[in-house]
Amino acid sequence: MKSKQRLSDIKAMTEDQLNDEVLKLKKEQFNLRFQRATGQLENTSRVRVVRRDIARAKTIAAQKRANQQG
């Protein structure tokens, strides 16, 4: 149920907030990749969750842009 709550939070964001969220998630993704490379990553499933959250935020941002244009 956590992803449904996360989805409703993302849908409520403005385009600028979505862009900030994507930037924050990309930084987290970089840090997770760095931790994995150095063998310090404990929660390996977080990499997958972050990647999907980035895709989710980008998709909603694209939908909002499409709704504004047409």
C-alpha cells in the first residue's frame, strides 16, 4: 500500500516539485550505486525502488505537460 500513497503524493505535486523530486532521487540513485560499488550497500532493494520512483515522477510530469498543452 505504500506505493499507492507515494503515487498520490506524486500526483499532487506541481511540475517544478516533480523536477526537484527527480533530481533528489537521481542523487540518491548515484549514492546507492556508489555504495554498491564499494560493497557498503545493505538494502539492495532500494536501488530498484528509487529507479521506479524516478520513472513514476517523470511519467506524471510528462502527463501534466501534455494536459497543459492540449
